[in-house]
Amino acid sequence: MHDWSHGGRLGNVITVNGETAKTYQVAAGERIRLRLLNIANARTMDLLFNEPEISVIAIDGQPVKPFVPESGRILLAPGQRTDVIIDMTADPGARSLIEVVIGEYAYEVAGFQYDQTRKREQTLDAPIALPGNPLQQIRLPNEFMQVPLVMEGGAMGGMRSATFEGKEMGIRELIQYRKIWAINGIAGMPEKPLFSVRRGTAISLDVKNENSWPHAMHIHGHHFIHDKAPGIWRDTVLFSRGEQGTMKFVADNPGKWLIHCHMVEHMAGGMVTWFEVT
Ligand SMILES: [Cu+2]
């Protein structure tokens, strides 16, 4: 079993577990599990697996009903995790690639090298679903406290001003403080939380990405359901430019928690806020 396979980025070089063109030795008939984690600070990885018997079994650490990713593609925004199981079905001696798709091209970032001998004639037929955990038992209610979350800023974003450290500033002044992103008009950590609720309150973050960049929004302390992927509990979701959507969860974990863009430069540049559960 190989695990904790993660993609990083040094400039324009994409590495897997710290290596370029990493090769994993496998055998025909073997079942392997990969834990994919995108640790690049800004690049969304569009991975392409050239193995037909691949199933996603967990997303952001939460079990999902196993499914075959469309066309072998797995999209990972910074900070996102996906666990897959692959039954290796190519012939002994074969090599199959793990690629990153960028525009019309696919680039090899790692690969599987098959041994000359088979591990077994037929792949395992044992089920691959992970046992559920308590989150899978939670049913979201129909009523939510609705919290707007508007992301602004960036190049060509149209943001004119925002509040930083309690002071309203124009974009030129914000840039002097290296703040070019804002949530609900506030750049950087606000003094007051975005919301403060009693434990057990159902929250709907009503997100609008009102700028020209994708953002991987991440919540601490909780997993949520994104309206475009019902049934999947995740802690990070990518909003493309101009996209709107909801992130719904029950605030059941007492404490003070961050909400931020998982693209680290965006977070440092102001795209961060927090909430409180008492
Ligand atoms: Cu961002």
C-alpha cells in the first residue's frame, strides 16, 4: 500500500512526494490505496489517472459512497484531499502515468511501473467502501441561519476599498499593507466574528465569489455540504470566478474557527475571517 501521495509545487515544477517523475512499483492484480493531497499554495491540480479501475472512497478525510471519477480526472484545489483505491489491471511490465492536465495538455507527474510478474490473476472483489463515521449520520435541517460571504479583490477584481484593522482604506492604501482581498468588505482578520452562535445552530454560508479568480474556501473545525455536491462532507471547496453557492453545516464544535481561502497568498492578502461557537 502506498499512501500520503501529495503534490507540491516549486515554481513551475510539480513534485509528488518531493520528487519529479516519481515511479511507484506495482503488480498486476494488486489493489492499492492513494491518499492525494494538494499542498501547492495556489495551483489547483487537475489529475488524470490512466487506470480504469479507480474509485474515490473519501474526500477531505470523510468516507464517500465509492464512485468512479469521470474520465479518471480528480480535481484538487490547494488543501483538498481525496483517497482513491486502484485495482491494477494493466499487463506485467506496463507503465501507466499519473498526469496533470493544464489546458489542452497532460503532463506526467508520476507513474506506476508494473512488475514482470502478476500478484494475482483476478483483482480483489472485496468491497472498497469505508465504514461511515458519525458525520455521515447527520441530516441537515431545512432551516438555516443564513450568513452571506462575499469574496472581493485581486487584479481586475473591481474592489475599490475595504476595512483593514478597523479603518476604511482605498485600494492603494490597502496594497501598502499587502491586503488585496476582502470578505464582506473586510481585509484580514476582523475584530468581530463573521457570526457567533450557540452550539448546534445550522449555518448556511451563502457564498458569492465576486472577483476574477478561483478560491478554495476552507472552514476549520467543521465539514460542510456544498450545494453542488449533496451527500459529500468536505472542508474545502473551490469557487470559480463569479460562482455562487452555499456551504451548509451544523456548528457543533465549540471554539473560535477560521474561514479562509486555502490559497495561502490569498489568505495572507486578506481573505480570512472567523466564527465562534459557544
Ligand atoms: Cu483565494
